[in-house]
Amino acid sequence: MAVLYRQHAHRDELVEQLAERKIPFAIAGLSILDHPLVKDAVAYLRLLVKPYDDVACARVLSAPAWRLHPEDLLRLTEKVKGRKGAKSLFDALQLPQGQLPFDASRPAPSALLEFHAAVRKNLRKNTAREILEEALEWLQIRQRAGERDRKYVKRLAEFVKEWEAKSETRLLPEFIEYLEYFQQANGSINLDDDAPGDAVQLMTVHGAKGLEFPHVFLLRVNTGSFPPNKRPLLFEFPEELMKEELPEGDFHIQEERRLFYVALTRAQDRLTVTTLTEKKGRVPTFIEDMMMDPAVKRRDIRQLAPKVAVPAGAQPAEENGDRLELFPASGDPPRIFSRIAAWAETFHPAPFEPLTLNPSAIAGYRVCPQQYLFERMWSLRGTPKATYTFGRVMHATIRRVMEEFKKGHRLPFEDVARIYEMEWSDVGFEDDYQKEEYKRDGLEQLKTFHAAMLASLPVVLEQEKTFELALPDNVVVNGRIDQINSVGGSPKSRDVEIVDYKTGKPRKASEAHKDLQLSVYAIAAKEILELNPVRLVFHFLENNERQETTRDAKQLREAQAVVLETAASIRAGEFPAKPGFGCRSCAFRPICPAHEEKLSS
């Protein structure tokens, strides 16, 4: 049997049900880096190289062998956040037993600490392949995992061997760095022999081209899924350069219809198409095409609306997100089969009251509630990023420069450069080249900014002004406004402009008009500082461009409603993942349930 789908996300619920019913399946084209066992192994390797990597440590600690519960993970992160002798999760594990936030029945995972210490001693001596082999033996992959899943781990070992030929050191730190670049470039490592054996084969319609199967199931033939909604083109090919005749009609639908035909013709004996009745009883486009085709005889088609029934032998997942025992093993619990993604779906601690938010947290929740959970509720920290370090340096430099301007000191640019150098930090940069490029760009941006300020110096009323805004429903919004300038030119003027400095890429001007952060700043200025914010400004340092906007009373009420709605969702424990383009650079992807594949057998 083969199951075809237009998009990878369409298979997720089916995979979950197949795994629960212990029906073997194989996902064609799945990169080994997305396989749960490979992610477990890589997490252990990353922890060896970067003990401060909280995301890797969280994945490791959720293995059954360490007998921890999600509450224990949260207590550990609280230790780190409180800076009580620990700077990372792994540091917290090494605190004296009396300082660990566990009871006596769950001591520190001593076997993990011993393994980590022993391997770290030879990190600059043994090759990456040797350390991987040692780790896989210690993890008992051969004894614990099924045959098909072991193939993915074996392919990881082969990939490390292939990498050695182009490596300078052949050491694990260099391999981990290489793997990070590889994943950033959306690299994929597939099984050389992807023969599934006696298993349901899952693949995209594109991947099924040229193949045939006795039984084919085609999922989600609905408008928006198959055919998917048309996306705006990143690049429009000039019509005058086309040699072929332009297609008539909707080219997107035509291409999708051809792909649909490919899917239909993969079936040799039987084809099952799944669909849902659409709004107002409409029949999905491609279903209507198929039903109305005179070549299709009614006797060849059976329409079914099956009731979903759970097989008698199927068992629900264990409480607290424990993994399904697909591969029961005797003896101690396994050091693999991380439960972190299951924890993320079920462990949603209640927030402290009053619920305190800030504009960045609110925006983060709206982009991806799952990321908010990891970062704000679990207090996990991703590895430092160059963009964050650069932003902090630029903001600190501008604050100090504007302080001097406010005092009447017209600093020459040489002094600005010295302040910039004093504020600089190397944390988060991937290599010297990236660091120097950022450093050079920052200096150029400051030069342009300095010249603009000397030409037209604003009357600065406040810098880095903090506020605490109390809202209904026991919600508090904290924040810090980069700069407040007088619009009337007088320090006593109540008419002001709020300036927020941005170090990222300039946005569309329309985004400033609906930005929630600027709205919250305007509410705070009115209600707490008793000012009249007549202008709200994004000042993009990259091109020294100012995007100006305003807010009326209706917009401010709408912004407050968004804040309260977000707070209600957080209190309700609503933290669904929102997969998208940003997932590629998200530090929490290795533990996110939206990217956690099920074991295949």
C-alpha cells in the first residue's frame, strides 16, 4: 500500500495513528536528520561539544533512562534562570545533590555525567567517527531500536565517514559545526537503500512519479490542500523572454491538475481518495473533475463516509507524554526514545499571576505559541545568535552616544567608534568572517547615523524608558522604549515621537502602521507617562530610514484587545506549533513536536 500527499504536513496525523496501532510504515524521502533516533544521537553529540546547549540537553534529559518528569526540567531551568551556581541546564545537573530540585527517588543522572566526562577528556584526541561509535554503543541502539530505525542511525555513521574526507581535523567539534551549516542550508541526508519491505509507503505525489502500487490512498483532495493555494511569486519571469506560448487560463491550477493525474495513475488495482465537504456543501475542484468525467463509470466508484473506530488492541499514549512501547526492552529504561516533543504537547505550566508580558513576548506568541512555551514558560535558551548580539551592541552604542548629545557634547565620530568597540561582544558569531562583516557594517551604519544626528539633532526627553502597564484581567505589560523625542522642540512639550531603533532588514512601510509593539508604546506613553505620542517611528539603522506612523483611539483599543486575547490563550495552555519558513532558523526545532517524526516500526 502507498499513501500519497501533496504536502509533508498532511501525513502527520496518519503517521501518529499507524505508530499507535503498530502498523509498520516507511516515509520516502525523509532526511535522516529528521528521524527521532538520529536527533537523539545528535543531541548527545552536541552536548559533548557544547555543554551550554540547553535545547540539546533538554532532549537528552527527556529519555526514559534519566527518570525525570517535565516538572523536573522546569525546576532545573529555574535554577539556571536564578543563576544559583549554574549557567546552563547541564551545569545545574552537576550541582551537589542537596541543591538539585529533585526528590531522593530521582537523583542526578550519574551515568550521563560519567559518560560525558569520560568522552570529553578525549574530545581533541578521538575522531568524530570514533566518538559516534562509542556513543551509539553506550546508547544501546542495536539492542533497543527496530531494524528499520537502525538504518537511519547507520546512515548517520556513513555520513560522518564521508565528511572525514573533507575535514581538516576529523574531530567532533568540527563535525558539529559542519552539521549546523549543513542544516542551515536545508541539507538532506537520505537512506541509500530506501526499500521499505512489508510496510505502508508514505510519500509526496512528486516522489511517486514513475512508481506504481496495487493500492493507493490519496490524502486531502481539497481546495487549499490539493490543489494548494497559489503563493505569490518571488520572481516573475519576463513574458517577452518566453519562447513558448503563454498558457491560457489559470496556470497554477493546470499544473496542479497534471500532478493530480500523476497521483491517480499510480494505482494499479484500487485508489482511495480522501476529501472533506467544503463550505456551503461545495465539491472540491478535483473531485468534481473526476466525478464529471464521462470516461469514469459510476460502477467503478464507491463513495464512503467511514466511522473512525479505535481497534480493540490499540492503547492510548501513556500519561505525561511517555513514549509508546514499540520496542520493549528488558532491564533499565532506554537512553534513547526522547519524550521531549510529547512533553511539549502536554506540559503547559500555569503562568505566574499577575500575568506579565512584554511586546516581544506577545509578538513571539503570535508568531509561534510553541516557541513561546519553550522560551518563556520552560525558560529554555537557544544558542546565542549573531543578530541578537549585534542588536544589543548597536542599541547600547546609540544610547551612550545620544546621552552625550543630550548633554551638549557633539562627539566626533572617532569617539563613537571607541564606544562601539567598548560595547562589542563576540558571543554568537559563527566564525571570524561573520563577526568582522557584522562589525564593519555596524561601523558604517553608525557613521551614517552620526552624520544625520549632527545635521538635525532631536530634543531627547527619555532614553531606554521602562514602563509597567497594568491592564484589565490582571495582565501587566512591561517594556522599554528606546527613545522619546519632543515634537514641539521644547523639553516641556507633551507632544512627542516614540522612536524604536531596528538593526534588521527594513520592513514595508505598511508594517509600521499595524505593529503591536508601537501600539503598546503609545498606550504606555499616554497612560503612564502622560504624553501625547503624535508620531511613532521605526528607525532602521541599515539604511538610516525612518518609517513614521500614528495611532488613533480605535487602534489602541484593538491593540489592547490583542494583548488580552494573547494573555487568555496563554492561561488556557494553548501552545500549538505554527510551522513555517522561520522553522529553519528556530533554535527549538530539534525538540518541537511539529518536527518530530514517529518511529517507523
